[in-house]
Amino acid sequence: MVLVALESVEVINQKYNEQLDVAEWVITVIFTIEYFLRIISINKPSKYIFSAYGIIDLVSTLPKYISLFFLGTQSLLALRALRLLRIFRILKLTHFVGESNSLVKALTRSKTKILVFMFSVVVLCIIFGTIMYLVEDDESGFTSIPRSIYWCIVTLTTVGYGDIAPTSPLGQFIASIIMVLGYGIIAVPTGIVSAEFTSQAFNIDRNTQACPNCMTTQHKDDAKYCHQCGEILNDVE
């Protein structure tokens, strides 16, 4: 990823183009060898190949080879940054991996509530956008209902580009209500996810190792055997 970033700087690319290209090939070859060694070293290669980390390893290795056949694909090398996800395993930062898994579970469990909330926000934007279209004139920028809805979304999310602004007293009053409402709306999804996150805070398993036989993950912290195939797990102590 650093090499790709350096290549995007024209002065550096012109001066060190060959060195950067050699470095990219060295890294690519190392990643390729590692990828095939992983496939060879496990009992069920397909489990690794189609796993999340297996796909990440493959995607981060292919771009350099693709650039041989298709010009202008060098920027795809930035996909190699996906391999940084492995830093959690390499450095054994299991605490952070466990917390991230917990966050993902909290988001999954609260997705229905969030979807209902987002639908409600969309309905509010349509209603307020239509009202602003009726209140304001074309000179203020509210030339259509879709454009008024766009303004309402920008205002409700507190982004406020300023490309459209109400000029009438009534329009400014409604805009003030939308702005204040925006701050309250931002807190709602945060509260939903936080509630789910808190409910499982005392039930987090931080064991991130995969079974050497079937590559199954999500074992209990004190597990000695794989819950899928019964294979003994590696001793990580």
C-alpha cells in the first residue's frame, strides 16, 4: 500500500519507478508463496481458500499479475492493504478481535431496528422536503420536490453544504426545527447499537484461533477441541 501511494506521486514515480516495481514484485512473490504454503499445510485446503482470510490473501496477491495483461490496473495493488487485517492474529491482539466480533454481532442483532429507524428518517425527509418546496420559491433553490428532499437530508444530517438555503421566515423556522431534530436523530442508532453491545458485554469469547483440520473459528476461550470436527486445537499459551 505504501509503494502504491509513492507511485501516485509523480516526482517519486519518475525517479524511482524501476525500484518501486522491483519491490512490488518481491512482495507479490512472497505473498504468493505464502498463499500456496497455507493451502498445502492444512488438511482441507478448500476451507482456507473460501474463508474470509483466504479470499483476502488471494485478492491482495492478484493485482500485480493482472497489471501484466491490463494496463492502468496498478492502483488495484492498494487491495493488498486488506492483509493488514491479519495484524490482529500476527500480534495476537485477541482483545481487539473479540471486541470487534462483539460489535459485529451487536450490529447484526440491531439491524431490524436500524432499518425501521432509517425508513422513518426517509419518510420525514420526504414530508419536510415537500413542505419546504411549498413554502419556498424557486429563487431560494427549491425548484423541485426531489431537490427539496436533498436539502432536507443534508440539513437533517447536519452536513449543511449551503448550496440551498431558505429565505422566508417560515422556511427558516422549519429549517431550525430540522436542524435541532438532526442532533436527536444522530443519537438514536448509536443508542440502539450500544444497548445490544452492552447486553453481550459479559459474554465475549476472545479465542481467535482456527481449527488446523477444518479451519472452523469462534471457539470458546477455554476450548481444547474443535466444536465442529473434534480435532485438538493448537496450544497458544
